[in-house]
Amino acid sequence: MTTPLAFDPITEARRQWEAHWGADAVPEMAAVTSIMRAQQILLMRLNGLLEPFDLTFPRYETLMVLHYSRQGELPLGKLSDRLQVHRASVTNVIDKLEASGYVSRVGHERDRRTILARISARGRETAERATTALNRARFAVDPLQAADCERLFEALTPLRRDAGDF
């Protein structure tokens, strides 16, 4: 872990942006840069919490989508859509989950072209234990409070809805 800086680099980037490019695009640049930096910080924290379960956050999300699915299995393409990630990313994540014994690939009973990812009993148990750990740690969002998280969720909803194709 690195030593915290004595200043906020995003605030400094905002100041520099305004000085060199004017104020017009400052709010958008600062918002995007803040979101990207927060994503990096949260991913690092979450991956640390999930490491004892042999999971990363993308693997955890995938496991949870399968855990909550009606049959405990989904086509890889549907996983890609629900996770809003590129299909190649899903293939890589399923490879890792399969190597851990959390999921298996199975053929679709009616469509030979379709491959399903199916959660195993071990995967279900791990998903529940990992979720307990994440809930206990408040998903690593400290120092944000629940109301802050609700406001962020609402503010980012239009971006999620307009995700488009990956």
C-alpha cells in the first residue's frame, strides 16, 4: 500500500485542467477522473477482502449472478450482458472460477452451440461466505455513509442504463 498524498490529486488535476483548458469541461473531467480513481481504490480494497476466498471482484460478481439465477446456470453470452462486460472477459472469469471448482461449463440441452456456466455447491457456499465478509466490511466504502451510497447509485443510474454494447 502506498503512503497517502498530502494533497488530493484529482483536485490538483481539476485546477490544472481549468488553468490550461478553461472551465467549460472541468466538471465532466473531474467527475470521470473521480469515478475512475474511486473504482481503482474500491477494486483494490474488495479484492483484498475476497482474496481468502480465491476470488476477485469480477469473479465474485459472476458467481453471484449464477447464485441468484433460477437454475444456477446461464449461457456465457447472457452473463456478459448481465455483467455489462465484453464476452472475452466472461470467458476469462469462468476459466478462473472453473479452476477453483466454483463453476463448471456444461452444454445446453437443446442448443449445441451454447455453453452454460453452472455454479457448483462449493461455489454457492463460497459466494455466501464471501458475501458475509463483504457485508461485514460494508463493501469497503468507508468513509462513505449509506446516504452517500444511495446518492451515488441514483446519480450513476443514467450511465448504467445507457451502457450499450460491449
